[in-house]
Amino acid sequence: MIREAVEREVGNKPHAVMLIQRWNLQREDLDRAADSLGVARMSDQEWADLGFRRGREG
């Protein structure tokens, strides 16, 4: 159920960007969350496609 919710939210790019900004998430935060959930980390290209630079959001 959690994985489905994450996939649904990440699939909604504007919503994902809003959550990352609202929660002031850094790339490292997302990497730790992915590791904890046992899912693949976001690729550099996926991160760039969201409009953020490596590390801190742009």
C-alpha cells in the first residue's frame, strides 16, 4: 500500500516537486528513504527532470 502511494505521488510531477520543496527535502533524504523502503534510488536524470540540481534543490 505504501509503495502504491509513493508511485502515485511520484508519478504526479507537480505534486512531487511541491512536496520536496514544502518538506525541504534534499537528494540525500530521498536516497535514505528509498534505501529504507527497499526501492531503487532516484536516478540523476529523474532528479534533473524534476528541475533540481544534485544535492540541494534548485
